Amino acid sequence: GLFANTIRDLTLQTLPREGQYAFLAADAERLFGELGRATDPTVIQNLAGFLDDTIRRAFGLLSPEEQSAMLGGFVSELERARELTAERLDVAQDDISTQLGQTLGQVTTDFNAIVDRLRDEVVAPMAAAADAQLMAARTPQQVNLNLGAPSFDVTPG
């Protein structure tokens, strides 16, 4: 959470050096577990950062002699953290790619449905009207004109 690091730091400050080391070691294992289950890239990055900080702080609690003796183990843990982070980010990227593909597929399906509906409801009736107008224009019309002299009935009178 938002204040988790502050609470952790305050707790650490109340412990003796051995207690701080044990606390950080347990916290590192907890972070490894959370990192191994994480699927969101932002969460993965945050957990990896917390894990890196935790391992670095635990190493800093050791005397120079202890640091020399335990350096290989700490480097192994950091390599394990790096590999796990990369693996989880790959999984997250695959999940995002799959979701993106599904979304694009749905968008394509929806778009095609809209195009089909427009064709059926707008274009087809317009095409039918245009065909009717074209047919009417091509149909010869017969006009009968009677150009004879008009007949008048004249009655004397």
C-alpha cells in the first residue's frame, strides 16, 4: 500500500541488527512469492524494485567480513530475482498481446456488422432506387401528337 514502506522502515528501526536481517530475509521471500504470481507489468516492476531494495538493505546490515563471505549467495538471489522478473514480464506481455488480439478481433467483427447493417439499411435501398431511375430513363416513352388542323364546329347563326 501507500504507506507500507514507511511502516516497514519504522518496524526495522525498532529491531536489533539480527532482527532486521531476519525481517528483510523474510520480506525478500514474501516478495519473491508475490513476484512469481504477478501478471501486471507495473506490479511486476514495483515488486522487483522492492525486492532489489530489500536484498541490498539486508546486505548492508552485514559486516565487511560477512559481506565477503556471503557475496555469492546475494548475487545468486539477485540473478534469481532478475530471471523471475524477466519471466513474469514475458508472461504479462503475452497476456497483453492475447487481450489485444481478442479486442482487435471483436472490433473487426463489430465494424463488419455495422458495415453490413449500413449496406442493408442504407445502400441497398439507394441502389434499388437508382436502378429504378436508370430503368425509367432507358425505357422509351411514346408520345402521341396529333398535329392535324383543329376542327371547329361553326354553326350559322
